[in-house]
Amino acid sequence: MHHTIEVEGLTFAYPDGHRAIADISLVIAPGEKVALVGPNGAGKSTLMLHLNGILKSTAGKVRVCGMEVKDGNLGPVRAAVGLVFQDPEDQLFSPTVFDDVAFGPIYQGLPIAQVRERVDEALRAVRMEDYVERVSHHLSVGEKKRIAIATVLAMNPEILVLDEPSAGLDPRARRSLINLLRELPQTMLTATHDMRMVQELFTRTVVMDGGRVVADGPTDEILGDAELLEAHGLEIY
Amino acid sequence: MHAHFLDSYRHGFSPIHRLDPRVKLVLAVGFILATALTPPGAWPVYILLFALLLAVEILSELSVSYVMKRAVLAFPFVLAAVPILFTLPGNPLVTFTIGPWSPSISDAGLERFISIALKSWFSVQMAIVLAGSTPFPDLLVAMRAVHVPKLLVAVIGLMWRYLFVLADEAIRLMRARDARSGHPVDTPYKTGGSIAWRARVTGGMAGNLFMRSFDRGERIYAAMAARGYDGEVRSVPLPPVSGPQRMLLFGGVVVLVLLVILSYLL
């Protein structure tokens, strides 16, 4: 068991000099489900894009599953970390659901029979097996979210990183998404503003603000600290 | 991550930056027009035009090398003038033999080709200084002020606004693809997929981008219509151009006209 996320002194500045995150250190244990909360612009998405090597740190180190995230290591890193983007429109770039879910496995060079197996499995996991031949463009937001999750599940990742998975969903779609996330066995880091989902699903919560980690602890403790929440513009309900 | 790199404007406080955008637009277009109107082979006038251009570039504090580097963009278009080398009658300088043909470069052709190359290079540099020293919204205002058709200005404005949105969208799509382009450490398979498959994925992405732009266009129109847009572009009236700037405009136009006249006299 080594599927952890280890972030050490991570700092990142955009080319225009804007510093999005500064000196972040974070360790997530295997199987842990962690919520990442904080106001808009706190650096949550920037941090997540580092876990997959999409952004390259200005300083500091990121290790996932024991592998350092760096050029030359990106293939295995991206296979190990499934990144689900906030806007499913970005995630779904192929004409049909099948093409999209099959992208990762095909890229990995799996034989076609295995690709189909992976696609079936992933779609079954998100309960969308009847959608294989559908056109992504015509799905509802909730359906797109599920397919987006399936696209990374098809890669058999050890870690799931989700950016605001429940944003923009109606109550029923949100409920079924929460149930889905609960069932998934992967180590999970989820950025969200949905504090009730945090309470329900995640045992540990990390609070970010202004590009730094300002609190990290058991969810009950963090959500019980009204002063902390207010200081960083968060509300439970 | 945003596609800021598309914006050619560079913030500054140079005299050129502070010039009224209307004056700047008219003088820049005037310069390009004057350059285009000079006859081929008017070398002394080219030198004068280049001096004027250099002066503006130095004054603008954009860095001459930056402007010249960006102006290299004009070179592919200069290729369109290559046939002139061969088609213009004159004394042959070099003759090639390609199978049954023996095209030759004439002296008149060479002169005109170099003239065209220089003139387009000057023109592009001036356009770069204009775009580099004027925020785009100010340019739109200037276009309106000099009576460019309103609808055209509106179209240019919308294009500018959504170019970034579209580029951002393309960047996010590519990012999503990269995020899933992984493979296990010790895989027995050849990773990356076939070239045909990759081309198909890229094609799908392009099609996707087109569909989204189309949808977005519809939504933007609906949002405009919801706020009372009826096809007529309205805008607030502009303050008059200040006295000294008027003088500058006048002086600039006179210099350019004189340069054109000079180029025919020499």
C-alpha cells in the first residue's frame, strides 16, 4: 500500500508573476477521503493540477504513489491519479460517451477487448451502462458529471482528485453523486464548496485561503470551529 | 491559466501610450497608407519612413527588438510577391533552368520585390506599435470615432472578447486530455495509441470546440436580446480631441503627405 499524496513545500507562480499557492505541505494516507475547502481563488484548483503534473511547481515537491511528479514520470503519474475537472464539458472532448471513457485505456495501449471491459466496468460503477453510444453533447449536467468520473475510473487510478463534483447539480443528481463517491474505494481529494457533502462524506478537511493551507484536521473539528470558518468566508449551510 | 498571451497590449506610460487613441489610429493607418502609396525603388523615402518608424518605436518604450521580432509575422505574406521577381519585364540578372522553362529574375522585378518586402515590414511594425501601446477597447472607441461602420466595430469587439474565452476553452480541453494520457509503470503495451486514433481524438476536440462556440454564440445573443439589443449598436458620445493632440495629428498627416509627394519627385 503506497497510494498516497505527499506534497512538500509546494509553491507555484503563474508566468505573469501571480503567486497562486505558496509553501503547501500535505500528506494524504492510503484510502483516506479528504475534502479541500476554501474561497474562490484560494488555490485549490492550482494545487490539484499539480497532483497530475499539468502544472509544474515553481518550488517544492509532489509525490503520488511514491513517484515524484516530474517530466519523464508523467505517464505513470497520470495513470495513478484520476483528475476530474470541475466542468464536465472540459472533460468530455470526444463525440460519444464510449470514445471518451475509452480514451485513457486506448492511450495506455490496452487491447481492444480489454478497453471494452474497462469502459463497461467504469460505466457500471457510475451506473451509466446504457449510455455507451450516446453523444456527450446531449447529456444533462448530472449525467455528464458521472461520465466524467467514469472517464478516469476507466484508467484504474489509485487516487481520485475531484474539483467541485457537486457544483451545479440538482438535489437528486447531487444525492446520487454523493452515494457514488461513498462507494468508490479510491483515495480521494475533493475540492468543494458543498459543506454538507463534506460533513457527510469526508473524515478529514483541509482549509485553504490565499494560496496557503490554513487548517487541516478531522472534519467535525473544522466544521465545529465557527470562528475559523468565518475567517475564511465559509458557511456550513 | 488564461490565454493572456494573445493580448498584444503592453502596459506603459510612454508618450505614445498617452496619445489619444483616435490620433494614434489615424496616424498609424496614415503611415501605412503613405508607405503603400510610395512607388517602388524610392529608397531615400523608405529611409525617412524607417527613421520615423524607429523614432515612434523608441518613444513607445516597447523595445525595438520586440516590435521587429513580432513583425517577422509579415514575412510569409511577402512570399506572395515572389512571382513578381520573374514576371516583371527588365534586364535578366539570374536565369534558372527547370526542365523546359528558363525563368529569370529581372532587375525591375528584384527592385519591386525588395520594395514590397520593406513596405510590408514597415506597415506591420507600425500596426504592432499601435496594438502594443493602445488597449484594445480604446482602439474600438477610436474606430468608432473615425466612423468605421458600427456593426463592424461591434463584430471586432465581440471577436476580441471571445477569442480569449475560446482559447481558454481549448487550453482546458487539452489539459483534460493530458490528464488522462497516462500509463502504468511497467506496461507490456505500446502506449500513446496510433497516429490515426490521435488524429481522430484531436478532430473530435476541434469539432467539440466548434459546437461549443456555436452554442455560446446563441447564448450570448440571447443575453444581449434579453437586455434590449435590437441589432442597432449604440454607444456613449466621446469627448473632443484636445488642442495639442489636434496639432500633432495635423502635423503628422502633413509630414506623411509630404513624404508621399517627395517619393514621386525623387
